[in-house]
Amino acid sequence: MISALFCGGVKTFAILGLMNPPEGLGLNTVERVAFRAAADELMLSTESALYADAHPALHDAASIVNKREFWFWQVGFAKPVMGHAPRRQEICLAAPASMGALWLCQNLNHADLPKLPPDHNGTELDARDLLEGFRGACDHSLYEAEQDFLNGNQDFQVLPIWKDAAEAWKAVRSLGAILLLTTPPPRLQPRVTSSGIADHAAA
């Protein structure tokens, strides 16, 4: 489990977010089981593109989020690929990654963090600042993607969050002992799945 968290970037934040979803989602026990199953599935995945038909647990988690008012997890239709018909649904990790960054920020709120080397503007930041910056990039990109979905465009969009994710994770890794926060809770059983597809990407 810990080795999966050393991959860094968006995937790591998404795993942490699925294991530690925000209270604002109001998940019940069954939904928390589904989120944990999605985290397990993502840890084992080696694919760069995450398709709903190959990642049912992630798809279940996205469906749960998209049933909540004011929440959005992008599941869009990928570009047609030769030999694949109909079009496959692709799952974006920006929503759970933002949740993971939020969880880390909350755990760092009362810590006295060292400043990082000044950025190109000469501003001294710490890990919290970069986590908040990454969350902002995720949430802004998700908002724009959601507006497109509401306007009828359900194509999958690659969101520009990877650079922010890499910088935020590098800052977190520099803290060393912070990785102790990633110790997972006891495994929940059984796995429960939901039916259908993510609400905002209906075929």
C-alpha cells in the first residue's frame, strides 16, 4: 500500500482522497466501502487512461459523487479509438485528487512547516501553499469541465493539473514524516457496487 503512494502526482492524491473523503460528501457506510474499493483498484492499476469498463470501482465512486448536489467528478466519453465501438467512458482523477489534497492540508493545519526555496516571483511558500494551489487548479478545471457537460459536451477533457500535482507532492515528500498520515484505516468489507453509469455522462 505505501509503495503505491510513492508514485506521486495526481494518482497519489486521488488514492488519499478516496481513503479519506471529506465530511461534506456525507457518505454512508456502504458508500465508504465503495470509496475504499476504488482506492484499492486505483492502487493496483498501471494504466494511464482509466476506463469505466475496466475500473468499475472507480466508476461506482464517481457515480456516488455525481449524485451529490454541488459536486462533480468528470467521467466523459473518450476520443474514438480504432476497433473500439461504442465510445468508452474515461474517468478523470481531479475530483478525488482535490479531496486528497484537502485531507493533507487539514492534517498540516497546525504544523510549523519549513519554507520552500523562493519561487520565480521570489515568494516563499510551504507545502500547505502548494497543496492549496493544486486544489485550486483541480477545482477550477472541474468547474469549467462541468459547465461544458451542462452545455451538452460530454467528451472527456484532460485537465491541466499534472504540473501542480507534481510540485505539491514533491513539497509533501520533503516533509518526510508526513507519510505516516497515509496509514490506511482497517479494510471495509464487503465491496458494494452501484448500477448504471455516472449521471453526467449518460450514453
